[in-house]
Amino acid sequence: MPAKGGQLSEEKVERYLSITSAALAKLKIAAPERSFNRKLAEDFLRMAKSYYEDATDFYSKGDLVNAFACVNYAHGWLDSGARIGLFDVGGDDKLFTLFE
């Protein structure tokens, strides 16, 4: 039997998709245009967007488990980029996991 609260519902997946969508809309790439970190930031963002798109695709097909996994990977890329300074997130520690 699954642990209490361990059920994966459409509402839970929708909430995580909404949070990640808001995070994608909020961030700005912080690295200068011609820097190595700019390429790194663009790659982090590309990975996050790809996983987010996969999540929405899985969700539309009713595959909640893979949708949930993908949206969490997407947000992990966003959190990582914010935490190491690739993304400017305006100090938002609700949508992102910051260092301090």
C-alpha cells in the first residue's frame, strides 16, 4: 500500500507544471552574451524547456508518472542554473532554490 499522501493526482502534476511554467517565465539569463557561461546558461535553459515540454506531452496523454518525473527534472535544471548564477531570478526563493 502506498504511503499516505503518496498518491499522484492530476492536480499535483498540474500544480508542479504551473510552478515550473512560472519559473521559466520569470528567469533571465545572467551571463554575458559572449561568455562561456552564456553557452552554459543557454544549455541549462534548453534542457529545462525540453523536459518541461516532455512533461506537458506526457500529461496530455494521461501519463502522470512520467509527466511528474519530467517536470521535476525541468525544475532541477532551473534551480541549478539559478543557484550557480547562470540565471537572474530576482532573488525569488519561492520559485527557485537559491544558495542564501
